[in-house]
Amino acid sequence: MSQLAKLQKWLQDTNTDVAYISDPINVNYFSGYGSDPEERVLALFVFKDADPFLFAPQLNVEEAKASGFEYDVYGYLDHENPFAIIAEKIKARTKNFENWAIEKDNLSVIRYQAIKTFFPTVGMTQDASRFIEQTRLYKSDAEIEIMNQAGADADFAFQQAFAAVKTGVSERDIMGQIEYALKKHGVMEMSFSTIVQAGANAANPHGGPSLDLVEPNELVLFDLGTVKDGYMSDATRTIAYGTPSEKAQDIFKVCLEANVTAMDKAKPGMTAAELDKIARDIITKAGYGEFFIHRLGHGIGKSTHEFPSIMEGNNMELQPGMCFSVEPGIYIPGVAGVRIEDCGHMTKDGFVPFTHTPKELLTIPLS
Amino acid sequence: MSQLAKLQKWLQDTNTDVAYISDPINVNYFSGYGSDPEERVLALFVFKDADPFLFAPQLNVEEAKASGFEYDVYGYLDHENPFAIIAEKIKARTKNFENWAIEKDNLSVIRYQAIKTFFPTVGMTQDASRFIEQTRLYKSDAEIEIMNQAGADADFAFQQAFAAVKTGVSERDIMGQIEYALKKHGVMEMSFSTIVQAGANAANPHGGPSLDLVEPNELVLFDLGTVKDGYMSDATRTIAYGTPSEKAQDIFKVCLEANVTAMDKAKPGMTAAELDKIARDIITKAGYGEFFIHRLGHGIGKSTHEFPSIMEGNNMELQPGMCFSVEPGIYIPGVAGVRIEDCGHMTKDGFVPFTHTPKELLTIPLS
């Protein structure tokens, strides 16, 4: 069943007349047409008993029509009131529009009030966000194939990253080299700004690449992701440039064990919290529990962060088709930081990663 | 007066007890602390009669405290309800919280409902979005100085772009070279994905760089922008690689005249629509009116697109301190596309651009 058909079925099951899809990512998920409208209005309207339509800035209407979306596409000009046109199109399409679902996570108060003006007596209490996050949680084989391709691009990026490491090159220069190599390789977009952190800088898991230079005998951390047909990759590797301190090597060893063990033991039916605990227990037992300061992982798909969240307190059962990261990290301020991350998908037999770059400590000789 | 003081004064003037600032860009604008919280909650609460506070994911609290924000910073952990903590902090801070302003353009319905749960009898009818967009419309000397620096980075980028043009290099390769050179130069972030379009590809003003190769004797269009301390640059140049067709040269000449004339004639007190018309009339008179398919310009600042919109129908008067683009374009499908764009600020004497790369047709010899 297509994503759109699932949404239509949900409208029928819940006796909801209209769904107003406002998040551009979800418009893309259900319609196949993707665009960032910035401050303009892009929306997909789906009905219980009528054909859906796309609504877009006039500038994008031809592109939307050419995108393969099978139904009507309507547009508006900058000086027009988009909600007046939407209301007119809805009222022309069906007599049943008394009961709406809106994306409460996405729709702004001003747009909610604007559409309400044209439908003052209509109930807009149904939350499409909850249905959509549940639907997006389970990836189809086709989605998983695209995410495998995105993973292969991330693996390609790691090879570029490792080749760029030498004495005196800045973190930011390496970041630039990685992203340039990807563009030449045909990868247009990163799923987030590439992270390159050497030595103690990697102890700040939210820091970006700096102008600091790579120095001999330290760890270097790379966290990167690419976009393929609207789906994200996200992976982290930590390598050695020369011979890092024993402490650094020890936290690497513990972090690797946590990553590999969690990936091996992840099985359908296990809860997200249980999986988090497998990795966390290894790190805690080694004495580094206080330095693993984030959740084990996050869901991934059309967003870099989505359901399921792999963390303490989340009793959601992991099931085949769910895609998420396994990314233990140990960050010791002033010393070093290590994170090792793969995203993958759950199958009936266990967790299968999208990235395959080896994880054992790679040592780049000094140069 | 600081941005924060302006907001506090507005609360007093409108007798509003609390402002809930939810857009991360505006949190940064008023507090100085910038971060992308993704799915987590970042907020600034400002009061009529008490000190403001920042509220952030616990992961960001130390960073926020170190950012120079002078008041309290509170955090929450992933498993806590952020709105319960916010409510507790507000009630501990002041007895006056009966009357709120929210950012209607930004606040989602789900978060509006979540905060409402803790303040069921409170009126949240004031729209802080309208006040903020008016405030952000007028840039201070300090903001204009940063935007001049961002413009200088864009000028640097054009030099890299022009040097990368040769036969057989792809649009995407040039894009990668530009962004890599910027990273080495210390520019971490683009304000949008760099556009490089050669020949007829430039006739699609919304298209990105492709794997198509630059060919001799065509125009090449570059539209790019950089970020400096949270402020954007945005500029477009079109150059010749060899000798383009006479038609291509003619649309370049008309577009340049439209750009230069509009920038020269822009004066305070003129409306946005009048400025748009100056450029549009030149293009229309030359016979290309139907190929100038977008507004003349957009405001710029902490966002790439903000007020004022330089378009037909907008009777807002342009005043000193306003920053916007002047970017006429002519797009002839299958033939060529030209756009020439500078952003700048209005002064009492006229429009002063942030970018200074020459605009006369630069010809790169074939190589």
C-alpha cells in the first residue's frame, strides 16, 4: 500500500474528512514532490472521499506537476491569500469537510488561525503528526534500499576523510575536502554539517570543526551524513593519527565494544531502553559511565532525527523496518572523545547496518 | 537600546506580562545565544516586570551560560516534560503572567497546546511575530557592519568561482571548489546551497548545480551566500565563458541595466513596489518582461528571506536601516538565464551594497 493510501485509509478508519499536511518533508513523503517553500505555503490536502491535491507557490507549480504526482496541483501568487484559495478548492472538491486532521507538530498558530478563518465551525482536533510518525517509523524495502545507497556514500566519505589526515591540516580543511570530494562524486547535500574533531576537541560532542590543526598522536573523530533521494545517512568513525595516549586507546576500545555488542544483540521485540542499556552497561562497567552523556541512538529516515529514540525510559519495542543509529560515545574533557556510530535497520534476525567502513582502530602513519 | 530592551519596552507599552520567544533565530536575536535544538525545546521568556530566562535542552545549558547571556539559563532532560519545568520557573519568577505574547509564525499547535495546559486561563492572543519582524526590519550599525563582512566573504567566493571555470568542469565540481575554498578561508556555513548554472540551465531559476559540464561560449551564473556571526550574505553574478550568443549578451546587458538603475534610484521614502517597477520597466521595455518571473528582491539579515519584500503590491516605504536584495533576472527557456544580485542597506542618501564584485560582463578566456 502506498504511503498516500495508508493516509487515506487512516482518514476512513478515524472518520476524518480532511488531512492538512503542512510539513514539507511529509508533503514529500505522501506526494513524492519535494521542495523547501521557506516562508511560502506548500501543502498537501488528502480527503476521505475525494482525490488529494497539492498546493504550492506558483513558482513551483510546473515542477510539482512534472514530479509524478498524479492529482491536481494548485498555486498562488505572492500577493494572494493562500488560505482563501485553499478553502475555495476544498469546497469545490467535496461536501464533507467538517472534521480535519492537522499536523500539530508542524502547523504554526498563525496558519492554524488563518485556515480556521475560512472554516470557523470545523473541528481540527485530530493530530496527523502522531499517525505520520508511526507510519514513517516502518521503512519499506524501497526506502531501505535508498538508505543503503546513502550509507555507501557515507562509506565513500570516510575514505576521503582518512586520506586527508596529516600533520598541520586543520579540522575545517579536512571537512572542506570531504564535502568537495562528495560533490565531485555526485552527492549534492549533507544531512548535517560534517564534524571533524581532533584530540581533546572531540570531547565536546556538539562542537564543529575548528581551525585547530591535527597534531601527531591523537584520535580524530568524523561524524558525517549524506542525502540520497530525500533519505539521510549518518555515521561516525574515530581513527588514530600516530599513537594516541593509552587513555585514549582505552576509551576507544570500550566504545567499540559497546557499539559492536549493541549492534550484535539488537533483536526485534527488545525495547529501545533495553538496547540503550546494553551499550551503557559496558561503558559504565569500564568506569566511563559519566562520560557517555547522550542517548545510544536516534531514528533516521527522511529526517536525521526521528522515531525511535534509543534511550532510557523508551519502552517502544524495536521491530523489523525500524531504522536507527547505534552510537555510543565517551567524552573526557581535556583528554579525548570517541564516538562510533552506524545507522541500520532492524530485521527479523537482528540489526543490519547501512555503513560498512571497518571500525577497529585504524592507525594513519604520521606524515 | 538593546534588542532585548526593545522587547521589554514593547511588553510594557502593550501591557503584556510574558513573551514566549520560540524561533531559534529570534532566541538568538534577543539573547545572543544561538543553537539549533532540532526536535527539542529552546525558548526565551521575557517579562514585563522580571528578568528574562533562557530554557534549553540540558546538553546545551553550559554552552548557553558561557554565551554571554546575563540572566538565568534552565534546562531539561530528554525524559522530562519541558513545559512543566517552564511553568514552574515562570510561576517562581513573577505573579504577573495573565497575558502572553507568542510567536504565532513559529509556535506549533502542539506546543501552544502544551504550554496552555499549564496556564489554562491565560490569554495568549498577542502576536510577537509582528513586533519582531518590524524590529528586525531595521538593522543597527553593528548589524550592518557584520553584513558588510559577510558580503566581503561572498566577494571572495566569486573570485574562487570565476577561477574554477574551464571547459569540461561540471557545475557541481565548481560548486564544491567554491565551498571548499570558503572553508579554508574560515567560512563555515553557506546561507543556502550554492547555485552554479551554465548555458540554458540558468534559465531555471530554481535549479541546482548539475553534473552538466561547462561548455565554451556560454554564460555561467553563480548565486551564493555565506553566514557571518548569524547574518547572511546573498549575491549573484553572471559571467561569460568565451563568447556567448548575441541573444545571451543582450539579456545580460538589459539585466545589468535593471540592476544598476534600481540600485542607483533606490531612495528612502520610495515604496518597495516602486523600486520593483523601476527594474521591471527596463526589462519589459526591452521585450523581456515575461521572462522576469520573480520579485525584484527580498529582505535579508538573520534570515536569507525576511522583510521587506521588494515586489508589486508592497507599499511599505523603504527606510534607512532596511537591508534587501536587488536581483533582476531574465530566464529564456532553452537559451540562457541571467541574474545579477546585490544585497545592501538603505541609507538617507540611497542604497549601499554589501558586495562589490564588478558586474560588467566578465569574459573568461576559453581554456
